[in-house]
Amino acid sequence: MRGSMMTQQIKRILLMVLIPLHIAAISWSALQPVLSPFLQRQSGLLPEAVEAWLSTYLVFTGTRQRWDLFTSLPDIHGCEVYIEAEDTYGNNLLFDPLLPGLQKFDDHQLRYFNFYLRLAFGMEAWAEPYMQRVMHKISSSGTPLRQAHLVIILKRTRFLRDIRKDKVLYYVQPRKLGPYRLHAGKPAT
């Protein structure tokens, strides 16, 4: 009985801490565009460590969005992903990124879209095992690889006032992760 009471107290304490932190992180994300003119004049409203933690938390939880109260536009308009590889003869090759069969990526596939966004926004540690599996798949089809890059091209939504000026919805922000080299042996599953 005493153990379950302690467990409930721990749960309550965690909720009392995590809920305000979550609200603070989401609020900070929403207020950044509004406060950006002020932030450019100042050295920073929050210490860098706090901003870094908030940004990492938002990316990890998948709640990172940049918007203001008047336009509510999503931050990412679209995404293109492909594998840029070099074979052992020095030829540059392009491959579609989706496993198991190296299918083309469609940014309406939410599961994969979120995965690639997380890779693009700093969770690059996930890219190494993924790229090992991709490179093993390519090599097993008879194309010996020297190295490969994961290319993620984000289409970032512009502010509504800018869209109205020139009718351009987004700007392109390419990310090129790598190079990755094929390790000997079979990749972990």
C-alpha cells in the first residue's frame, strides 16, 4: 500500500514539473516570431542553454512549429529526400530513400516525414544506423559504394506578409548529412 502511495506522489510531482515545462516550451516556440525584432536588438531573452534545451525538447516531442497568432501557417510546406552516393569508380548516383526497397519518399507519408524532419533538425545520430541500412541495401543490389549523403530539402513556409508581396509560398533550405561510409558486416536491425 505504501509503495503505491509513493508511486502516485512521484507521478503527481512529475506532472507538476513536466506540464509547466511543456507549456513553457510551446509558448516560447509560439512567441519567438513575435519577439524576434526585440531579440535581434538584445543579446538574447533567455540564456543560450535554456534556448537550446527548449529547441531540443520541441524537436524531440515533435511539437516544434513556428507561427504567430494571426497567420497560423505551418512551418514546413514540404520536404524532398534522396540519397546522393558515390560508387567505388567515382560515379555519382542518386537513390530513393525509403527502406526496405529504396522507394520514393512522398512528404504526405507522415511517419517518414517526421523521421526526416528530426534528422534535419539535429537528431543526426539517428542518420548513421539508417544510412548503414540504406548503403547495405544498395551494395547488395550490386552497386559497390564508397560513400553516401542523405539530402533533405525542406520547403519552409514564409510569413503571410511576404507571401502576399511576391506570391512565393516557401523558401528552400537544403540539408546534406554525411558523408557516410559503409561498415563491414550486416547492420543492426
